[in-house]
Amino acid sequence: MLIDFHTHSTASDGALTPGELLARARSQGVRQFAITDHDTVEGYREAVGLLAGSDLQLVPGVELSCQWSGANIHVVGLGMDCDHPAMREGLSILDAARLQRARRIAEVLEKRGFPGALEGAMVEAGGSQLGRPHFARWMVAQGYVSEFPAAFDKYLGRGKAGDVKAFWPELKEVVDWIVAAGGVAVVAHPLHYEFTRSKLRRLLADFQAAGGTAMEILSGRQASDQTRHLCRLAAEFGLEVSAGSDFHRDAPYNAPIGVTLRDSDDLPAVWRRWQPEQETA
Ligand code: MN
Ligand code: MN
Ligand code: MN
């Protein structure tokens, strides 16, 4: 069965509108699906209104930014009540953090001779969650860099001046919001952080102590030995497993929407929580 519990729409930094994303998932034959935009559930909300007559099961989703041990960590929330006061409060805290961070990024860029970055990035973002990709697009549009990846390589990527993360809440806080709202907290793309094995285990232990109960064992294109490694970690920690494409846009090197899992059959999967009755028997 094809599933996908990690995708992005135009509500954050994805290229497809929520409606286009739904249509794509259906045409690929995905059965269970979540839109997990960065720090906003607006993409999910829009999609709910477009579901009529579909047998696609849409689970509420979000990808929350936080910090742990000096690193920027992403926690996916699935199945939560988006209107729960804790979730609403959390999203507004993240909104404020994102704007503060954007101001700081703009300051950094101005010091390097790129004035007007905040306004420019806001225009690029339109109504969606303001993030580094919008700064990158603005820099390309202004001719400050030749292409999008160069903006990250030189100014915005990990370890560069514009990689500002100090404003994100702590891991424990964002896990609390998801759990309080009745959702499952999932460590997103655990290998993406490039931690040592022992640091990754510390992250999982702290995450679990904070009330987190699941981790992704598959994120987009991934070597099968990595998936097996993550399956072993999930089993060892007793975490449920989740999986998704982390789809943002069509590109030759990106994973398409919809993933399927073979190695994880013995592991408790988050998606079993939402499986339609007739399929659980
Ligand atoms: Mn993204
Ligand atoms: Mn992420
Ligand atoms: Mn993502």
C-alpha cells in the first residue's frame, strides 16, 4: 500500500497547492496521506475542504521546527486536533519565531550588501510561511546569486551566516503541543541531521522522555541499509515508525509522492492508527 506522511504544499515551501498535492497523491494511488507544512496547518485545512468523494485518507499533519542540543530539529505531528488550544498557541509561537528569525536573516544579508531582504522575501512568500527558500528566491531574482542552490551554499545553508536557529522553541515544547492536541510526535528524517550514532541515540532518548512516540524510518530517496539502520533504532527504542517522501517539488533527484515499506512489517506503524476499519481485520 502506498502511503505518505510527509509532504509540503504552497502553504510552506512546496511548489504544489494543497489541491494539486491531493490530486497528485490520488493519481499515484496513495491511500493514506498527510500534508506536513513547516509550522502551519493551513495547507491541511485547505485540503480537507477538497476531499469530498475521495477515498484518500487525509490525516492532519504539520512539521514543527525546534532546537535540541544546538541543532535545528524537525518534529512531524500527525493526527492532532488542529484547533486544540495547545496547538493553536504553539503555531502562533512558531509564527512569531519565524518572523523574528526572518528579521535576523535580513540583517545578516543587509550587512553583506543585500538591502531590502525582508521585504523581498515576504513578497516571494506571498501568504505562505516565510522561510529561507523565500530569501534564496529573492536573491536569485535580484541577481545576487546565479541560482537557488548557490544562495544556500553561500549565505543560507547549514553553518552559513543566514542559518539562524536561535529562535526556535525547545524539542520538549513542540512535542508537548502535539501530544496535548491528541497527536503523534514523530522525529523527522533522523539521518538528515548528520549526527554521530551516539548523538542520534541521545536525541531519540530525549525525544522519548519528552513524550514523543514515533520516528521516520524512510524519508524520500534513501539507501536500504539506512532504512534497516533506522528500523533497528525504532525497535530498540520501542518507537512507532512513520514514512514519507518529504515532497516539495518535482525534480529529477527528488522522491515522488508515495512510499511503500517492506523492511518494517514487524514494527508498529503510525498509519495503523488511522487505517479504515475494513482493512485492519
Ligand atoms: Mn522544506
Ligand atoms: Mn524537515
Ligand atoms: Mn519536510
